[in-house]
Amino acid sequence: MAGARKILRVKGQGIPLRGDDIDTDRIIPARFLRCVTFEGLGDHVFEDDRKAGGHPFDDPRFRKASVLIAGRNFGCGSSREHAPQALAGWGIRAIVAESFAEIFAGNGAALGLVCASAPREAIDRLQALVERTPSLSIEVDVEARRVLYGGEGFSLSIPDGAREGFLTGSWDAVGTLLAAEDAIGRAEERLPYLHGWPAGGRP
């Protein structure tokens, strides 16, 4: 589809985030929800957690990471779109976790943020490997539903609807609309409440 960006795979370094049930209040604290746009949210991702020190999002070894490796029920809590927006603003393009809160995963898919789940054993192994070797290249293959790294890999679970959206580019609502500009114009011409009514009158 012209104008829509397909996401077949995401490749980059990883960042390990230990712990389960990491909610949206932790990902982006509520005081940042007053913003008019999402610009700059990436600077405040995990801001309160990072104050304790030693957070992976402050570790210079992971600063170029684009693949987040997380635990169970990631993104639970409120339905705020700001959470995946903040992660994307920081540079995350894919998240591999044991499981996700459904609304978070849906919000992520609408932004082109790939949310893929895998068994706990595979997550633990990949987190440990990235902690030892931060420069490790990780590839999240959306089409094959696999993650590949260092000659190894494991299967991923990606919801069919989200996967189809990534592979066709239809996740990008704005791109889809722009690609259909001519068809939208033709439909507009057929609408009687936009064209053909007497000024101030009714049909």
C-alpha cells in the first residue's frame, strides 16, 4: 500500500528490564499526562524509578537499544497512550516480554511498536545474555514470529491482527488515509450534506 510503512522486522541492540507487572504509572508518571503533544516524553520514561539509581535506562551501555526485553504483564494499569509513546520517544521499536496488558499492546501496535511475547525461560536467557553482552544484535522478525540473536533464536507470539497491520502497513492510520486520498475525495463528492444542498436549506 503506497504511503504506508511496513514493519517486517526490527533489528538493534537490546535493553533488559527485570521485574513483572510494570505498570504505565512507572513507565511514564501521571504528572506528564498534562502535555499537549507527546514530544519530549521519551526524556521522562521511568523517571521516578530512575531516581533510585542503577536503572537500565540510565546505563550508557544500553543507550542505543531499540529492543526492550521485559517480564510478565508489561504495561498494566491505566490505558494511557503516553506509556508506549514515551518508550517510542526514547528509541524503543519493539518489546519482547512474557506477556502484555492488552490495552498497552493495542496502543503500541497503533504506533508501530511491536509487542511480542515469549516463554519466561527464553526471556530470562535473553535478558542475561544482553546484560553480559550489551552490543548483541537482536532481530525481531515479525513475519516469521521469531527473535534471532547470536546464532540462536526462539519463537514469538504476535496477535494476528497486529502482525497483519505491521506486514501490510495498515497499522499506520495516517499513512493509510494519505494513501487513499483520491478515494476519499471521490467519496466526499458523493455526500449530499457536503455538496449539492441549497445554502442554508435541507434536502
